[in-house]
Amino acid sequence: MSKLSDLTIAGMRDGLAGKSFSATELAESSITAIEAARDLNAFVTEAPEKALEMARTSDARIAKGEAGPLEGIPLGIKDLYCTEGTLTTASSHILDGFVPGYESTVTANLWGDGAVMLGKLACDEFAMGSSNETSYYGNVINPWRNRGSNKPLVPGGSSGGSSAAVAARLCPGATATDTGGSIRQPAAFTGTVGIKPTYGRCSRWGIAAFASSLDQAGPITRTVRDAAIMLRSMAGHDPKDSTSVDIALPDFEAALTGDIRGMKIGIPKEYRMDGMKAEIETLWTQGIGWLKDAGAEIIDISLPHTKYALPAYYIVANAEASSNLARYDGVKYGLREQGVDITELYEKTRAAGFGAEVKRRILMGTYVLSAGYYDAYYLRAQKVRTLIKRDFEQVFETIDTILTPSTPTAAFAAGEKTDPIDMYLNDIFTVTVNMSGLPAISIPAGLSSEGTPLGLQLIGKAFDEETLFRVGGVLEEAAGFDAAPENWWA
Amino acid sequence: MYEEARETDPKKYIAGAAGDWELVVGLEVHAQISSKSKLFSGASAEYGGEPNDHVSIVDAAMPGMLPVINEFCVRQAVKTGLGLKAQINLRSVFDRKNYFYPDLPQGYQISQFKDPIVGPGTVLLDMKDGARVEIGIERLHMEQDAGKSIHDQHPSKTYVDLNRSGVALMEIVSLPDIRSSEEARAYVTKLRSILRYLGTCDGNMEEGSMRADVNVSVRRPGDPFGTRCEIKNVNSIRYVGQAIEYEARRQIDILEEGGSIDQETRLFDPKSGKTRAMRSKEEAHDYRYFPDPDLLPLEFTREWVDEIAAELPELPDEKRARLMSDYGLSAYDAGVLVADQASSAYFEKVATGRNAKLAVNWVMGDLSASANEKNVGLDQVGISPDQLGGLIDLIEDKTISGKIAKDVFEILLAEGGDPRTIVEDKGLKQVTDTGAIEAAVDEVIAANPDKVAEVREKPRMAGWFVGQVMKATGGKANPKAVNDILKAKLGL
Amino acid sequence: MSFDSATVQKIARLARIAISDDEAEKLQGELSAILGWVEMLNEVDVEGVAPMTSVTPMTLKKRRDEVTDGGYAEKVTANAPESDEHFFVVPKVVE
Ligand SMILES: [Mg+2]
Ligand SMILES: [Zn+2]
């Protein structure tokens, strides 16, 4: 580790506290790293001036002894989060030129705790994708490559800009969002840590909505500790979000005790999918062994409705999306294509503004809500959702957390998956959690046969992120994942 | 399935070229909830304002904006439900009604579809002919108002102002129980009166606080319902009546010529008094209602509802019954008085502790006439309840006669002042001193011996003597005393 | 379940997205495949199961009736593609 930007959040925090370096130096180091990494295409908007200005303010606060918990820590922000005065696009052409006059609650919380914004990170358009190939601003490239290959791999999605930037050490942490796996899957694909907290833990206010009942903000970082530090600052009750919960916010970092003796870990048999790659199976078995060695009890469980989660998800998420994205109509902000009348204006604007995947999902969502189909699709999916959640409630009566693989494969090549359903299957292990509102974390646990990262997922009880951090810390320690992508981009 | 609750009086039928037609009307009234801020945002709900000034980024549907419900609006809706003697649903759900329109910034309206906050209720109408008509309320739900599209600001553009966007509305849906334009007008009037009593809507139709979607169909008596047309956004009670009359006639003409009615949305043009089909023939609506995932079901307890019920004011029907029994008002007079809260309050201030009959006569007589003349409420005529009460007191204690009272009333109207002071200053006091009256009688008798002879033949002539005595006393003599003394002196 | 192109066009119209015939044809296949795939939900017995309304147990939050927002027409219309004197402007809408 030669550069300041290579440090973790905890490392930066210690260095700043010990006056080893200033926040301005940290920001400068990150800015340099970002400028050198443009081949990754991780940022839609770089904000170096803003970063330096915020860093100077941090230095002043540190000098006065008024440092916040994230004082001077430079972070990347997924471009789904509205940031006052900074272009916010959701990686969509339809938000062309949109500069919000307001700040999302989560980012406001981060700035309130002293963090510094480096810029806005690309994602799949409106968070709809699993590979970051649907951004209007082009694909994000995974810093990792298959051993001996130059072929670009996807960084996962939708928070691919976030995962790529953290993996490439452009920033020690980034905000992300997870609707069906969009934090955990890109974390798994890039050897980073990503946690989707319990639905309601972080405010959704000021984050462009994809699917309201599923969307949840969370961090991507390089360590479990960093995730705990960052989530604590992001989370908290927000009176502006009717679905944000008003409960005590624990000190997540304090949950990292390293002691999981006697904890009960569930292993769901339904996650052993047909045709699952042997290396995924092996990784999972390894993970079970590590936790057992640490004194946890392993219990076989069943979550019978698992396989229905993905199709039910695509109905619910797309239905909500079709309505949430109706506001992008060329009237109030963003792109407008001229039309002879208002209908043509709408139709041309939305045709030009949305990419193929977003259109596909809007149409699918419109269809499942339309007259005569609502009961058969949307209502049925919401009933199945109740059953999926019930599965978890039942097993959590006897266990503390569930261990599964994060993804069915390692990062794949850009352009490799062209069939939508094939792409959707990426989320098969992650989506059940969104359907149930539960928290889950992905932890880098090993390398694929191609030398790219693989992750393990821990699923927790509602509002029990602490257990995820505790067990996750142990898993991280046991896995000892210290691989880093070769720096080919700088 | 809706079962028809009433039979129509054949007198209400509309005569056609070949037999009678029966009119069937149902109303959806949109009433703006009286509140300071909007249903789901903290922007002002006040009428007017500079363009887009009463607008928050939530109302403008900026990316990432979320609704948070206004508790007071919920309370207002429950209160209204109670006032309509309706079922209050302890659990209701907000749905999104999806459609595109420039003044609908979210691309959907947050409304209540399957599970409204208020279920079935009733509104009672008192018709002029004394009939009481019961109109069923199907439901009341809460929803957001849209913004305003202004089409006449520019030759080729529509201007959009979102000040109304997100303002809380109650949509009150009646059953198709209304059978005449008169009943429709009475229904809206009564509904408005109930809402005003409750303080849940100001009922100001000029400012759009109340608008009605009017569903009109016709049929041969005894037939099933005909195809209906919906006339959108009618914004005065008078227009409701006109729109229905025009629309009924239009439908009858079509049917009598062998045509059929297209179910369609129409607009009423107050200038021509006609309805016309909306020009934007939109494809069949498919609103794709589904529960708003940004909100949770709206739930509250029976206790909370009971608390609101306990605070309910006396409503028009109850007040009407009380005015009839306490003050002996006729059903019609009581109905007229309670329609306007200020008028009935005025009346009660005048009548309390006074001769009710006198109070009724004065309030419903001279005061109402002045109010009608000025086209204002009873409380705005310019005579306070204390002034009118004081005047009545003077009649009651025989300080003045009823006739003089009318003069004092005119003075009060023109100049104001205290009635007793006016009577004293102008010397209008009634003379009850029999000595003074006797002197005047003697004088008249002495001056008219021929008339005295005449009156003994024709006692009907006595009136002439009364007139002379009154004239001599400047109208202030007590008429009964004058009569008695005259009769005695003339030996009649 | 399979989509015909008329259905695709109808849905696209509802969603206010102009699509070409070529796009409609492609979408027809893709949407048919996705809907075919979600058909597996029909295997699930949902008899008597309540549809999910709230994914985590909570009650609806309410605000007090106070004016706390608005009064910034400039900010509201700052990003508008077309505006005039703080009005949003669109092509003439005929009613
Ligand atoms: Mg209506
Ligand atoms: Zn309505």
C-alpha cells in the first residue's frame, strides 16, 4: 500500500486522527486515482473541486476537534442518489442535464458526518441490470480480469460503478442500492463487501426509485468493518420516508466481536441449484467449515418457496417501476423530444430517453397491472411474496443467520449474456432477501478457477444487521481474502 | 349489486314524444379538505398564489420524492364520514391511479380504490314540496388533486401550474338515487352545508373547493338503468341543474329517434348551457390501480374514531329538528335556516330568551327580505342579533307597536344604532297612558258631532275614529286602549 | 402466454413509449418468454394467503398539518425543458 487512496475507511480514519495526513491529501490522492482509472468508466461525474472544498472543510473541523465519524473520508456516490448542485442521471438519458436542488437523506447523513464526495458513480440505468451494461454512459469495466485475459468483465450491477471504484481503490467506500441484489452481486463480482440493510433502515428519500417496496440503500466497501462504519452513518429514521423505521440505530462496528460461538447458522437446501458450478459449491462448503471451526452450529433448513422468488420479483419490481418511472415525461426536468401534441411528446421523449432494458421492464410492468391481468400476475406475486417471507420467519425462529453463495457464477464477460432471463438468473440467491425485506451481506471468500472473486452471503433477521457484521467479520477473517486486481488501467 | 332504494314519483317523469322518461343521476363530488398543507407534502394548500409557488419538490415529482400523509386530513375525512352517517373503515389503502397528463406530475394520482376510508352512508334532502328524500352515499375516499392546465395563455401552448397538485380531496360518491335536477341541486347544497358545519371543506365552488362529476342516464319507468354519460367538473350548483336538464333532453332526443347513447365523458359549457363530448377521445382508460408501495395501509382505532365523533358539532338535520321543537319553526323555515350555519346561529341568538314567534316572524320576514334583496346571508344584512333582539324586546314590552317597529327596523338598516335609543330620541314610544288617550278621544268626538251620530247607526264606522285618534297621537297610542276607550265613550 | 404485436403496441401506448415495428417484434418475443417463465407461479397454492402490503412490520407514519415546504417556484422549474414565468410549458392540450 503505497498510496493514501489504497487505505480502508478505518485506516484513513486512524491516519486522520493521528494527523498522519490531511483530508485534503486524502482527497487529492483519490482524485489522482480516479483520473488515472477512466478506462474503468466507473464515474458519470467526477467532482474534484467539490471534493477538495469538502476536504478543506473537514481539515478545518479536524483542527477544531469537531471531527464527525466519517470526517474527511472520500466516498463515491451511486448516480441514483440526488446530490444538490451536482448532475444526477440514474445513468439514464432521460435525466439529461438534471441538477437536483436537493440532497438525498442518505448522502446528507454522510456529509453531516464529515464525508467528502468524489463524484457520481455509474450504474445500470435506473438500477435495472446485473452487469452495468445498461447505463446510457457506457459499460463499467470490472478491474478484475480472468487470469491471462484482457477481455473486459462486468463489475456486476446495478451498483457496478460503486463496486468497480471500490475494488480499484478509487475510493474506500461507495453508496449503492439493492433492489434484487444490486449491492451484493457487484460486491461478489469485485471482491468487495456489500450489505443490503433491512428494508426501512436507510431512507429512500432523494434516491431515484426503481421498485419502492424493494429498494434499499447500503454501502460497498473493502472490509466488513468499513461497511459497519459507513452503514451507521447512512442509516437512521427519516420522517420524509413513510417506510423508514424509527428504531434505535446500533453501533454496528461494535458488533464485530469475532465471537460467534454457539450461533446457529442455517444452510438452505433450496440454494443448491441444479447445474450450480462446482467451485461455487466448494466455496459454500468451505464457508460452512469456517463458521463451524469458529464454534457456530450448522443447521440444515428449508426455504420451500425460494425458486418462486425470482419470477415473483420480476412482476412486483417491474409493476412498481412502470409507475415510478412515469414521472420521466419530458415536462418538468430532463430530456424532452418535441412532438406535435403532448402524447407524441411523451412517447418520443420516453422512447429516446429510456434504454432497451428499462423499456422492457416498463412494458412488462404495465402489462401485469393492466385490466384483466392484475389478479393473475401482480396480486398472485404479492401473495407468493408473503409465502417467501413466511419461509424466512419460520426458520429464523431457530437460527441466527443463513449462509449461501452470493451469486451462481463469477463475473462474466461484457456482452456474454444477451437473453434477459439468463441475466435475471444472476439474482437468484439475492432476490429472496429483497422480497422479504431482510438484511444480507456479501463477503469476498475466494477466487474462481479464472482467478476472479467469489462471494458468500449471510442473510439476517429483520433489523439484525449486527449479527451479519459479527458473523461476516469471522467469515472475512477465516477467508483471508487479500487478493487485489492487477492495476492494468493506470 | 346495487338495489334501487326508491320509487320515483310519476310527477317527476319527463314527458317525451311517446311516453314518459325517468331521469337517473349519480354524483361524484370532489371536495377539497380544509387544511393548511397538502395531503402528502408540506406545501401550502391555500387557494391561489403565484405559479408553482405552493409547490414542494414532492408535488413536482422530482426523482426520489416520497409522500408522507397529513394526519389532519385523515381526521377531516373521518369526521366527514361521521357527518354522512357512514361506515368508517379502520383500515384503508392508498392506490396509484396511473395515467399521463401534464398537470399530473407523478404520472399517477394517489387515491383510494378498493379500500376507501369511508363506506356507505346517507344524505337526507328536504324538498320544497315537503318531501324528504334519502340519497345513498356509496363511499368517500381521499385523493390528491391535480395541478392546473391553462390553455388560453398562449396560442399553441398549455401552461401548467402545480399549486393545486397534491391538495387533499375527498371524493364523495353517491348512489344513482337522484331522480331530478332539483334533487341534484338539493343534494349538492345539502352536502355542502354538512361539510361546512363540519369544517372539513369550505364549499367554495368558485375557487374549485367543490366540483361535481355528474352521471346522467334516462330510461323508461320500470326499465333497468340506461347507458350513462359523465359530465366532468361542474363547478356550481346552478350548472349542475342546467347540465342535467340539457343532458337528459339530449339523451331522450337520441333515444326517441331510435339512436343509442355512447358511454362517454362530457363537458358542460356554462355559456351555451350545453354539454359536449370531450374532444380528446382518449383510448379506453386503463388506470392500472395498485397499492402505493411508498405508503402503508392507513389504520386507526375505533377509539380514535369515537373521539372524533364526540367532537362532532350539531349537524343540519339535528339542528333542524331542534329548531322545530324548540322554537316552533315550520319544517320549511327550519330547513331554510339550517342550510346556512351563520343564519341559524343568527336566528338562535335573536330567539334565545325571547318570544320565539316574534323572533321567527322578524328573522324570516323583514330580515330575510333584506338579506335576499342584498343577496347576502342573514348575518350580513347590517343588523346584529342584539339590535334585532332589542327591537323585538321593545315590541314585547309594548314600548312600541308592531307598526312603529317596522319604522325602527328601517332606521336600523339605514343608520344603525340602539333600537331603544332610537325610539326615545325620535319619540316613538307607544302611549299607554289612558288619560292622554281619553283626552284625544274626547277632542275627536267633540269636533265631529255628525260622525258621532253616524257611527251609532253604522258601528263599522268606528275605524274612522280610531284612525283620527291615532293621527292625533302621532301613531304612538296603544291601539287596543284607543279601541276600548272609544267604544265606551261612543256607547258601542 | 404469448404476446402479439398488437398487445405490445397497446401496452407501449399505455406506457407512452413510442416503439417501432421492429422493436415491437423483438419485444414480442422477449416479453412472451418472460411471461412464460413467470407462469411457474401458478404452481404455488396461494389460497387464503394475504398479498404483502408491508415488508417490515411498521405503521404508517403521519405528519402534522403544517406548511413546511414550497415557496420556491424558481427551484421547481429550474430543470424544466420549457417554462415561462414559472409555469411549465407543453404543447397545447385539447380537452
Ligand atoms: Mg370521477
Ligand atoms: Zn376523484
